[in-house]
Amino acid sequence: MKSETQIEHIYKRLTEYWPRYSNKKPRAKIHKESYTSLIGVMLSAQSQDARTAVACRQLFALADNPWDMIKLTQEEIIEAIKPAGLYNAKSKNILATSKVLIDQYNGKVPQTQEELMTLPGVGRKSSDIMMRFVWGAPNIAVDTHVFRLLWRLGWTDTLDESKSAILVNDTTPDKYKYAAHMQLITHAKRVCKSKKPKCHICVIDDVCDKRHIDVPKSKLREVVNA
């Protein structure tokens, strides 16, 4: 866990290093309408952007609103979203979520994180992404890249990404929150890489614990619990 002083230091350095970070919405999953964005985020779980984009395009050609979606069979949805993987679970959640939206929200996507997380297939990360890129809230989504950075820094002590997300959102000063997600993920992808991290150019190297820096995430739990 990092102290308030260290966290302030991290954000001050990242703000100086990434003053013009890209704030573009992730087009593979975020679309013009909140409903298609929600479905896109659900499809993006454990899926590469290119595959998510194909799945979205094929599915939305059949249905792009909850009323049309529930008219489809699960088999039709599966066939459309296969490129995104995990299609059995995702198809069930898409149908279930669409029905909940109709029954409880008049077909509209809720705008609070608490309500989003009650939808089938929508967890902490998905709700953070929706809040940040659809509703413009200063949420910090913790994906595999952001988690890697938080873990190596010694900012989080849990391997649970959802708990790490709560921690980083709670400990990030308000003045840094809106930019935080993009700065953290950009730094993780470009500097604190999974393989061969560029510690020699890292502007927050002086407050980094370099914890398990040579251990891939797939083996991290095994090493930590040894």
C-alpha cells in the first residue's frame, strides 16, 4: 500500500509525463448509444479489441436495442458473438440484462455504478468503464494492465482486480481522478510492460517496489501463495 505522499508523487509525475495522453473512447466497445456501449463492454471481457469489434458489428446488425435483442434466440446471439469468446455465458447475460433494462429501467441504461453492477454480466470493471466513457464520471477501471502497474508499485496487496479498483478509486486524490485511468493504463502499456518493463525510463521508479516484476500474471497467484 502506498502512502498519501507517495500517491501524490505518482500522479504528479504521471501528469508531467503524460500531459497529452489519448482520451479517445475505446471504439471497439464504446458506441454512440449507451445500450450498445453496455453490450460492447460485456462482449469485451477477455476478448481482444479486434474480435470484440467484429462481434459487436455482427450482433448489432441483428439488434441494437433491448426490445429487439430479446426477440433473438440465444443461438442467434451466440452465432453473432462467437469472435468475442465465452459466448455461452455472454449470450445468457445479454438476454438477461436486456430483459432487466426493459422491466426495471424502461429500456434505458442506468447511470449509477450501483445499478449497473446489478445487471447480469456487469462487474466492477465493466461498470467503471461505463461510468468513465459513457457517463463521463472520473472512475478508474482496473484491467490487466492497470493491475500490473498497481501490483508492481506495491499500491495494492490483493490479487483481486475488483478490490484493487476500489482501493485505487478510494485513494486517488479528486484532482487527479478524471485523468487517472488513461494515465495509468498508458503508462502500464508503454512503460510498465508485461515483458521487459522499461524501468530505466520510468518516472515513478523511485517509489516502485518492483514486486514480482519478472512473474507473469498467470503465475502470480501461485508465487504469492507459495
